[in-house]
Amino acid sequence: MPRSADRALPNRPLRLLGGAAITLSIAALMAVLFWTILEAAEAQPLSAASSIDIPWLLWITSLQAALSTSISLVVGVAIAWALNRLHFPGRGLLAGLFASAIVTPGIVVAFGLLTVWGRSGWLSRVSEVWFGAPLDLPIFGLGGVVAAHVILDGAFAATILLNRLNSIPLERLKTGQSLGLSARTRFEIIDWPVIRSSLPGLGAIIFLLAFTSFPIVLLLGGGPSVQTLEVAIYSAVRLDFDLNAAVLLAVLQIGLCSAIILLAAAAPAVPVSVAQRSPLRWRDRGWATPLQGLVLLAATAGFGLPLAALLIDGLSDAVQLLESPSFWRALGTSLAIGLASAILTLVLAVTLAAARAASSLKFFRIGLGVPAYAYLAVPAVALSLGAFLFIRNLGIAPGAVAPLVVIVANTLLALPFGMATLSPAFDSVVRTRGRLMRSLGLSGSKQFMLVEWPLLGRDFGTVFALAFCFSLGDLGVIALFGTQDFVTLPLLMLRAFSAYRGTDAAAIAAVVLILAVAAFTVLPLMFERLSHARAR
């Protein structure tokens, strides 16, 4: 591979070979699964899925995704604007609360909404005490699905946009402050151009997440009237064992998701690395400050209250759950699957990111990144269906390889986030220290141990934590491959909910939430300390 003189890339043929091998392996896996689905589709008549109203399914999926995206972006802009302006004790904690949305499982948010807004939820109980009658709010259906998506995706959008606002050059802010710009003028001239540049890419990500949503729609959709393609595939395979319909829906899902990704590729990329500094303390005057306070109050209640209610109700009923052997088996399975997925994700992401940083060839760098994002085109249930059909064609019982399928699927789910975190970091190391490493004649292993590991330890921990949390809360794959002997916490939670054991389901959801937040908080710090200890 040729070296780039301007970047002074050290010669790392093994890194390039490792990245290429992983890329080809992922591409081959996706090709095999996609071909298996297409082959099954060709062998089945299209009329087999005539009982499914596909036009309605596409319409309701697109409608809820469009509503979730548009409302989430508005909420995200409002929260980012308010947090950027106001400075108060606990501001960092509040920003961290919204940032935790990326690792908060969707199924946990769904249970949190039911705990507050459900027929036997907090608000209904308050209404019964005060007014003698419980509230009958339409939590199941389109409104509940959109509300859950907005809680997660609105907080996610706010985190991205707040970082963008914090990255505005100080010189521009000081100039605007010296001119005495009003709150509205400042937003129009300084803030909005920065926000607007991120909205297309961010909106595409949120739309795709909502379009392929599984656990939230499965719990809150209220039946066939509000579904996504993923839920319809799950119902066809798991409930009806109608493989004909499932294959047709999977092909449709893959085609539509691929089209969405192609459209998203034309939008400006959402920055993954921005300045993390404290913004200039420039408080707006007049009506803006009270409005910003109301925005943060409403956002904190909207995002924090369901999670707080879930923790309070769930932990109060946790004693009985802790006495259940099935809970401990599911916990052990979830932790084992999560750790295996996190380790595999970190190894693949580090190898791919290091290979990209070692090459200056544009098409090679793009090629290393494309398969990592293939999971977005073949989401969880479609991937599970392909694996299910492929394993069945080999004459192997799906339950025998279920743990391996779940680990691989969870790894592919987290790999895009791992690449988005590590690829810019490895590139930065090469840009700033590549010439020095080359002049010292460092080998690839010494480059990693002496330079990259000490500098990027926290980033490694972030990727490990993200992969662990994604696996811990995933329901898409285990819902299809789970058995009586192979159960994770999300699947146990779903079964408890389906059996009308709401207290058990809430307690499990509280445990999942605590584990996810703890892992996302502790693991990056642990990796950072380990890397610094090695550097010393």
C-alpha cells in the first residue's frame, strides 16, 4: 500500500490486511443472509402474504417515523438552545441525563411510559384519589409509540445539537455579544446556521431508527393497527410461523432501508467529534430566560419522570424477583452475551479504525467503513430471519446456535457507533504523531501500546460500554431465537408483560436501566485508568 507523504503514515500492512479481512467477512455474511432471504422469497408465491395489508403497513410505519423525527428534532433544538444559554448548579448532570438516551433501551422507556401514563400508572392513581376515577389515556397506539420515540430521540438530538452550539467559535460569540444582539437575532444569525447544517443527517438517523423500531412498537403499538415492518416480520415468524409473509416483508424492509440510507448519504454528515468546551456565558434577556427554564423543566419531566417512576416502582417489587431462579439465569445470560458482544465489537472497531488510519487511499477507506453500516440496511429482525432460514437450510436446530447469532447480531448493531467513535480518534493520532512514530521506527504493536492505547483508552471504554449496553437492552434478535432455556432480561421482561405480570416486568426493566447507566458511566473511566496506568 502506498504511503501518504503529507500524513507521514507508518507502513502497517498487517493492519490493512486485518481491516480488509473483516470488511470482506462482514460483506460475505450480509450477502449470504440476503441471498438466503431472496432465495426463500423466490420459492414462495407472493399471494402467501395476501392477509397482510402492506400499503397500510408502509403508511403507518412511515407516518410514525415522520412524526417521531419531526417532533424529536423540534424538541432537540429547544433543549439544546436552553442548555446552551442557562448555567446553573447541576447543569452538567442534566446534560448527562440527556446524553444517556443513547444507551437507554427502548423497552425500558416503553415500560417507563406505562408506569406513568398507563391505566394503572402514577397519573391514573392520582386521578383516582383526587377525582374518584382513573385516567384512561391512549398510551397504546400511535400516540404512545411517538411519545416513546421522542423521549429517546429528542434527548439524543439535543446532545448532538448542544455539542454543535458549544463548538461555535468564541470570536463570533464575542462579536455578537458586543453588538447587543437580542435572543431572537442571536438565534437567527449565530445559532441557526450551525443547527441547520446538522438537521438533515440527524433527521435521517432518527427517521431510520423510528422506521425500524421494534421493542417500543411491539409493546405500545396496540396490535396490527400500529406496526413497523420489523414487528410484522416477528409476528409472521414467531406467532404465525408464516415464512412466506416474513420473507416478503424482509425483502421489502431491506429495500426500503437501503433507499433511506442512500438518501441519507447525500445529506451532510452529523459531526462525531466536536469541541467539548464550556460555551461563553451569554445569557439572553427578557422573555427568553423564563422560556428556556420552562423548556428544561418540561424536558426533564418528560425524559426523567418515566425513568424515575420505573426505578421507584420496579425496585419496590424487586425482592420477589430476586428470589426467582429464572431471573438469575436471564441475568447471567444477558451479562455473558453483553460482554462477548462488547469484546467482539471493540476488536472489530479497533481493527477497522486502525486500518482506515493506516491508509491514504480514499476508496479503500470508504470500503472499510461501508460493511460496518450494513446493519442499518438489514436491521435486527430481518437479519435474524436470514440467519434462521440459513441455519434451517443447513439442518441445524436454531436453538443450538442461538447464542452465537445473538452475539454476532448485537456486534453488528454496535459496530457503526464504534467506528464513528474510534475512526476519527485513530486519524487524529496519525495526523499529529504519524511522522514521529515513523521516524522512531515503531512497530505496529509498539505504536498501539505506547501511543494509541494511552491516548485512546477512554474512547475504547466508550465503545465497549456502548456495545455492552446495546446488547443488554436488545430485543430484536432474542425475540426470534429465544427459547425456554435461552432467555435474556429483555425477553424475560416481555414474557412477564405478556403474562400480565406488570410488577415483574417493571422490576426487570429497572435492573436493565441501572446496569446500562452504570456500565456507560463506569467502563469508560475504568479503561481510561487502565490506559494511563500502562502509560506510566
